[in-house]
Amino acid sequence: MKHGYIPGHRRARRLGTAAAGGTALLALLLAALMSLTGGVALAATLFSDNFDDGEASGWTKSGGDWSVVSDGSSVFQQGKVDSELARQFGGSTSWTNYTVSARVKPTGFSGSGRYAALGARSTGSSTRYQLALLNSGRAELQVVDGSAVTVIGGVNLAVSTGTWYTLQLTVSGSTLTGWVNGQQVGSGSSSQFASGRIVLVTSYATARFDDVVVSDAGGPAPTTAGPAPSASRTPGTSPSPAPSSNPGTVPTWPTKSGDAGLPNGTIQVSGVFDGGMKRYCCIGDGGQSESQDPMFELANGATIKNVILGSPAGDGIHCLGTCTIQNVWWEDVGEDAATFLQTNGGTSYIIGGGAKSASDKVFQHNGNGTVNISGFYVENAGKLYRACGNCTNSYQRNVVIDNVWVKSTSVVAGINTNWGDTARFTRINVYSTSTIICDKYKGAPKGSEPTHIGSGADGVNCFYNPTDIIQR
């Protein structure tokens, strides 16, 4: 098994010699995290790579011409269009049940029936499950065993060169499920491969890959801008997401391991900041003033974890690019718990943790791309998430919310439909029948106020089924 990946970090980095324990160390870290969060099954990140360091260590090539190139940010490119089969393998051959997601941009095809794909449980150079974008106008979930390809699900999809698609493939036991741009495109059963690595694939095609993440949790993929698959469904209803599973135990508020101040003001984070469950305090006035400084400012790709924010918490955490916020707790939200300023179209993650006493919203999304929230507890708040309705830049913004607990909170998520925002919900535990799951607004220019235009699932901007909402 390949080791050396920090759970929750956006970029795969090698650990020192202390990581020689490998699997055992990972198990201990996850057990400690479970203890700190009251036994909640959080989504552990097993592997991630956004190629922002300009190289592709940790990947194994088989065929093709691969390199890290610039496409707004650094991406992994296969640039040889006449390669019959080009692959890059990552991760561990012992991985069994997991979810792999990546952004994929086909850039050229040589002939018909060609594809770019994301694969899982690859046991050899020519065996894998894969979710493929075909230039014949299909997205297909396939079992590949040498020259034998079995299609177990798919939809018609106009695959365009030069367009980014978010692919996600979940393998759980014998069940396989694939999503493109957050919508399920195929699901089926196969017991052919029980474990294996992830793989990036092209066949007589050139393509670019970015934001590869492997986690031990399932659910719909984060959405990025791009054509959505034309799956058959009843107009006005939500597409079928991944089946909801039983939620974990309600998170238990952690006990601080000690106190830490902010003697130099805002703490700048690059790489990984592990607070060891210390309580960090204090900055700002605890109110809603927009002039307050953040307690932490995260550089692009940074991770903050195991932190308690005391009151006053100022403007909480600022993510300047994509970031990961893992097992972070806010005792009393000031202006906002965290603000996402990313403009690189990527995905930021909130994994575990909780927040109390947010008079307005907990998470503010000012940039573009996607925010993914899982395993989180919120109490006494206005909104868990709000896509900015009157920022200087009117981006499309997306949120994926899974396995959260919502108590004494008015709204789970608010989005702007006129800018194409989407919100997807699974395993939402609510303690009041009056909690609104998805609020819709018409975004407005900076200086004006957005207009509230409705609430509820619509299969266009707000996606959930009745079984996704669990009344407590």
C-alpha cells in the first residue's frame, strides 16, 4: 500500500520517516478524530492532488504523453491523441470501498467512440471500473477487463472538447455509481474487482485532469459549470441521488486541550495547520461588522484541522483559494464562521466540526466553484450556507451538503438561481419542521439586496428527495 498522504489535504505530500507505520497510523488518526467528534463517521480524504506544485509524484504512468501544464491553475494533461490507451495510476491496490472524483476536460479526439475516463479498483494495467466521457455523445459506467468492456449504466450526454466536467465514481461492495456534474448517470452491480487503485484514462483522446480526491464517503459529486447529463426524469423533480444511508451519531461538542491566543493577530496558514484541539481566541467584537479581521487566513490548498474558535471570533476563517476545514468548532460565530473566496473553480471541503450562535449565516461563499459540507453540526443559526447575493462578482456557486445536523436554524442553504447556483442535499437531520432546506434568491449587483423568490426542491437549482430529510 502506498502511504504518505495527509487526510483532508488538497495536495498529496510525503510524510517523514515517522509515517512508516502506514495503515496503522492512519487508523489511529481516524480513531482519534472519531473520538473527538463523538463517534461521527466523517468523510476521510485518503488521497488528493490538484497538481499546484507543478509535478505529479505519486502517479504511475502507462502509455501516453503526460505532463503538468497551466490551465488557469496547474492541471495534469495527456497530450498524445493517437495513444490507444494512456493511463496514470494512483493510490493503493488494497483500497476497497471509496469514492474518487476529478475534474476532466477532453481536449481532442481521434475518430469516433473515443473517451476520457476516471477509474477505480484497478487491479492491473487493463482492469478497472470506469466512468467514461465518450465523444459519441454518452457518459457510461463500465467494467473493463482487457479488451472486454461491459456497460452497466449510462445516459446521453453531448461531450464537448474544451469543457470541464466533474466526474465521481463510488465503489461500495458490489455496487457502482457514477455522477457527472453532480447528476447520477449510472448505477449497477459487479463483483469482478474487489479492490484496486484509481486511474486516469484516455483512449485515442487528449484530456486534462485536475482536483483528484479519494474519500471513504459516497454521495453526489460537487458540481462545476458545464453541460449536465440529459437523464430521463419527470419534469420538476429532482434527479435520483445516491441512496441515503443511516446518519451517524449526533456530534458531541469537544473539550479543549488548552488555550491559545492571537498575539500577532490573524494567523496565516499555508499547508496544514493542526491545532491539537486548542481553543483560539480572540479577535473582533463578536458582532456582525464586516470590517473584522479573520482569526485564520488560509492560502490556496491549505488545510486547518482540530481547532476550537472561542468568542469573539471576528470573521472566522478566510479561504483565499480552495481549502479544507476539518474538525473545526465555533463556540459563537461572529460575522461568519468561514468565508470562501476561491476563484479557481475548485472545491473546498468542510469535514466534521460544528458551530453555534450565528445570527446570520455560518458559511459565506463569495468566490466561485463548490463548497462541500459533510458531518457538520449547526445550532442556533440563520443559515448554514449562503451563496453571496450581492458581491462584486456574480459567479455561479455550488454547494453539496451531506450528513449534517441542523438545530434551531432557519435555513440550511440559500442560493441565487439567476446565476445558475446549485445546492444538493443528502442525509439532512433537522430538529424542526419549520427549517427551510433550500432558499432561492435573485442575486443583485453590489449595493442592492437580493430578492427572495421561493424555496424547495425543483430539480434545477435545489436537489433533494423527501427521504434525504430526516426529522429528529
